[in-house]
Amino acid sequence: MRPTPSPCVQCNRGVKFAELEQIADDLGAERIATGHYAQLAVESDPPRVMRALDASKDQSYFLHALPNALLRRVLFPLGALTKREVRDE
């Protein structure tokens, strides 16, 4: 099985998340949840992107350039789980 290609940092911010944010705005959604393996330190202001619990799946390095306003809206529910836990649930 070949791995899914990852977008570059600029495409992730400028295309993928920009589109997600626009869709959320159009739907009137306050939050945006993604399947990225990363965590947020929300107690800091601005929130900081942190590494995922599962180091082999960590995607935080692709998310570090997201704007602070977007980080205040986004959720990464997989960040505290391992790939095995995600598959089992």
C-alpha cells in the first residue's frame, strides 16, 4: 500500500484550510475538525500546534503555519490517539 501524499505547508494553509474555513463559514459552523494527527496547546494564546501522541503519524510539521485565527477554530481529535486506537474505535 502506498502512503497518501501530503500537501506542502503553503498548500495546506492557502488551499486546503482556506477552503475548509470557507465551507465552515458558509454552513455557520464555529469549529472545524480534521483528521490530522496533531494536538493543540489551547491554554496558550495564540494556540500552539503540538506533536501527535503517535509519533509515526505526526502531522504537526504541516500545520505550524496555520493562522492563529484558524487555530482558535480547529480541532484535531486524532492527535491524542494512536493509529491502532483510531482503527479500533
